[in-house]
Amino acid sequence: MVKFQPNTDHKNVKLYDTTQKKHITFEDQDNASPKKRSQPDQPLISSSNKRSKSIIDLPSTKGITTPSRTKPKKSSKTRAYLDQVNRPMKQKVAKTEQDRQAQLQARGLAKRDAKRQKMKERRRTKKLAKVIDGVQVQVPVFHFTPDKIRHPLKVVDLRNFILYCLTTGPVPKFAHITRSSCVQRMVVIHSMGLDITSFGAPLSRVNVPHTIPLASVDPKTAIGKANMPFLVSHMSHMLVYKLSSSFSGVVLNPLSELLQCPVSWSQREKNYAEMKEKLEQSDVDRNELHMLSLKELQDGGYPIPPFLDPTSTLPDGWKETKPAIQPIEKKRLIAVDCEMVLTASGSSLARVSLLDENGQVLLDEYVLPDEPILDYLTEFSGITKKIMDETTCSLRRAQKHFRKLVDHNVILIGHSLDSDLKALQVAHPYCADTALLYDSKRGPPFRPALRSLAKHYLKRNIQENDLNRTGLGHNSAEDARATMDLFKLKVQRGFSFGRISKNIELVFNRLAQSTPPMQGMILETNNTGTQTFQSSLGSKYKKFASDETLVDSLVEGMNNDQNFILAQFEPIKHLDEDELEDQPPTVISNTSTNDPILARKLAKFDDNLKKCYEAIPENTVVVVMGGIGDVPTYRR
């Protein structure tokens, strides 16, 4: 039997001693296959053009040769160049590492200081908490930082401040609120013509500071500080914001930017789904696609007939249109327009006109109100005392004539139809409103004027007092015809026709989408026959004849769970909105302390502000906002 002889050959030849970092070779491995390398083999002995390496014998390992670590000599020029290149790199690396350590240390100190400052602020604000009935109640604390305002504020910054106070929004640079979640309500009081020159800004409007401390303003030269003691004593600074203008140089109303915000992505998807659903309904009449839904009727403040919502009830004296005796497949179109006069209880019906889709007049009747007339509003309504003295038709008879012509086979079309239905005291389930189908040039919630829509889209001039007209004021039959033509044009051109932008929603919409949903309201002092705003999703609209009645409604709304109220007081200086749209963006004011009329208006505004401020509940943010300056003086 052959005796087993173990193989003494090394299977894994160690070419490098990693502990000693020395290159080794085996003299008895000439026939062994070389180890695979990722790089080409280097000769263990240098070639003839290089200096030979010395050999060091290691006593513990026989037959192993180790090349020395001596490097070949380099020329003096090469060594000098390498030293010159390597030295700055080493210094730079060392310096960068040193700076990095210093930065880390400084950052740690900054975090520590910020944490300490935050703890101090918490302790300070905790002391400001109120004790009510023996219970400590946390209250929000407002912090104003005027030193952080580097540029003039924009109206967009004020809008973001509203969203920051009531919802989750970014913290503005000029102020922040400790415990902002405790803020429950917000009131924005706006008055057109409340100008910065009344509070210390130079009349030339050159080099106006971004903020003006009211304590440093001289009352002898500032008519606002001299006549508004309550405002000056409760507000420390006046912020100067920058007005925006369109590409054509038109001055934009500041309330447009204040209330309009970009549509969120979730709302865009929802709008797209609703639009797609409407377009896919090919079997539905196109006229019916532009009718208001039940939710839109509710959000717009329209009277809700029990036919649509069995839970709704109509007030005494109100009527509902009747179902059709024989329903038809395609509903007929009838346009309505009403003219009103002012009575003790408010606006009352004075004339009603109905037209069919061919422009034929179906009904045109003057109506005598039940109460004495205080103002005929002839400039807007065309109603005179002589006409009313000859009128015998009552509201009840007008309702009877109206309900004979309008049933559930009819789509009722109007401009600001909610006002007409409230004047008629009638509820109808199928409505279309051109004030909602078209946008104003200023965007929502501004109400588009019928005269502007007819001029822009129909190339027709209406509501003009000239020699060719038989009377003054509006003609309800003429207005109803324009409304019908606008609706038919909208149906013909599509949903996007007449819209200034699809990606705009109101602050009220954003608040209504929050969790929990918030409610809003628009209040306006307007003693004319027109209205500036209109109801929209998440907001209600009310018009008043004086600031005093507006303040009473504002306080009532704040105490009835209204979260956001925009109150437009009577203008300090009356400005025509239609003429204002044609003005350049630069406005010059001539405010003077010697103007007694302006002084009385400012004092009246201050009194109403005081009444409002003292009556609203706690945890309410109050913002007083001025509008555009003295545009009539700029015109002259």
C-alpha cells in the first residue's frame, strides 16, 4: 500500500504581508501558477533603467526576500515642484478641517442659545395667561418684528397672514403669534381712501418707510393721528403695502389680491372631476348643465324651495313655483329682471320684467310696495314718484302673474338672481345666474356688472342715461334681454368662456375646506342701488345703508361662530370703481390737516372702530386696512 504523503505546497500564496506592509516573494514557487490580479503584474526587481532595490534578510523566514521601502531619487527640480504643490494642499485641508470644527461648535452654541431663548419666551408668555374663574386660560400672544421687514409688503403677504392665523400657513416675516391655534376669529376692516399720508407719510410718496411707528408721528401734520385717538392708542405701527397693477397699467383693487389665492391641488382634482362628469352627460340638455345645484343655491344665499330640500321652510308671504302639469323634455328659458326702491324695511320690488328666449316680453309690471317709499333710487331703478302714484299692482298680484308663467318646466335666468327672487319673495328650483357664470375683471367675490358684461361680450351699451332713452336709470326689460343673450352665449362657447382664471379660489373656499370647516361673511356699507360683492362658497353677503348698522351685524356675526369677516366701511373718499379701473398704478394724494370734511369722516370711522373692537369676543385678530389714495386729485 502506498503511504499517504501530504502536499506541502502552499495553495494560497501570500504576496503581501499586510501587517508589515512589505512585499514578499517565494523563491521555490517558480513552477506555481501566478495569482490572478486585477492589475498587471509588476516586476519584483526593477528594470535596468531603475536603481536596484536592496535585500533585507529576515531571520524568522527562510527563503523570503523583502524589497526595501527606499524610493528612487527624484531630480531637485521635480522635488521642489512637488513640495510647492503639496504644501498648500496640506495646509488647505488642515484649515478646512479646523473651520469645519469651528462651524460645528458655533452651530451647537447657536442651537443652545435658541433653545434657551425659546424657553424664556415660553415662561414669559405663560405669565401672560389669564385666570378666569380660578382657571388659567392660555391666550395667543402677538409678536411684531418690524426690523425683519426689508422690502415693502405686498397684499399677498397680508393674505398669507390671514391663512396663518386661521389655518396652517407659513409664518410671516413681519409678525408671529405664540399659540396661534388659540386664534378663533379674524376681522378685516377696510375703507377705501384711508390713506398713508394721513399718518405721517410724505405727500410726495417718495422714500416712504416700510413701517411707520404711530408714536413718532406729529399730530399737527398728520390728520389721521389728530382725529383717530382710539386707533392710534391701540395700534403701534402702520404697515405700508404695495399696490399691484395689471399689465395694462390698471390699478388692482387690494381686496382682489387679499381674498383670492391659488387653488390647491386637491381642489383642482375635484373641479376637474366635476367638469369631466358634466361633459360626459351627453344625454342632458346643455342649458341644464349651467343650472345651479342645491349646494350652489345654498352657498349663494338663494331661497331654497321645499321641492329641492324638504327640510327648508319659506318665510311668511313667500311663494314657491308649481310643478308642471305636463313635464317636457327640454325646459324653456325665461329671463327675469327687477327694479327696487328703498323702504323702511330695505329694498322693495317696484318693477318686474320677464322675457322668453326669443326676446319677447312676457311680463312687464310696476309694483307698489306695501310700505312707504323713502328713496325711489331713480338714478339706478328709473322709478319716479309719478310712476308709483299711478301703480296699483301689489306684490301678491305680481307673484300670481309670475307663477303663471314660471313653473318647473322653466329655467329661470337672471343677473344676481338671488336679489330678484328675494324682492319677488319667490323660490324656484331651476336657476341660472350670469353673475356666477361670468367673472368680474377684478375676479371673485366681486360681482361683475351687467353693463360691463354686455359691453365686453355683446358689444352692446345698456343702462346709459342719454337723450335716446325714454327715461332715467335702468330698464328691466333691456337688462333681462342682455341677461338672456349672455346665458345663450355661455352655453354656446363652453364652461371656460367668461372666466379670467381657472386656478383661483377665495380665502372663504380655503377656510370652508379646513378641518373643522370655517364660515365667513362679507359686509358692505353701500347706500346705492348697486352691490360690489356677492355671495360665494363659504361666505355670505350683506349690504347696509350705514356703518352703524354694519357694526351691529359684525358684532352679531362674531358672536354667532363666524370665523372670518370682511367689513367694507363707507369710503373715506368716494371712488368710482368703474373709473378706477382705467387709472395708472401711481396715485398721488393731497391729504391736508386743514380738511374739515376729511377730519369728520376719520373721527366717525374711529368711533365705529372703537364700538366694533370693544364688542367682539376675545382671541380675535383685528386688521384695519386702507385702500387707494386720492384718485380724483390725480385725475385733475
